[in-house]
Amino acid sequence: MRTRRTDGIHAGGRPAILETKYQLTRDEMLIKIMQDYKNMTQAELARQYGVSRQTICRYLKLAREGNGETNGKYISTN
């Protein structure tokens, strides 16, 4: 369990589950989820990665939009 910081600096939120568990960059993670989504449902992806279906939905949305920073370089679902 993480202890509370005493220096007055906000420690941030919950650590990113998928990025830390699978040792992927954010871009790699989004590409992998988009590739897996071609053959699996959101519920199956959520079970595989150990996160909620809503989390998978959020990641898919980020991947489709390209998130502004990546100029839409993610793989489409078509």
C-alpha cells in the first residue's frame, strides 16, 4: 500500500493498470487493444486484461480518436 506523501505534493491517482502490467507504452497498449478488438468483444477484452468493460471502451475511444497527440495513427477497426 502506498503511503501518503507528507511534502504537500499531490501523488496522483491510481497507477495505469495495463501499461504497468504488460510493460507497454501507451501507444503500444492502444494499438494492441485495437488489434485484439477485431476478434474479441469488449467484455472478453476486459476479462483478458483484468479491467472493466468501461475501461476498455475508454481505451478504444482514445485509440479511434488518435488522442490529438498521435495524429490518429492507431489501427482502425475496419
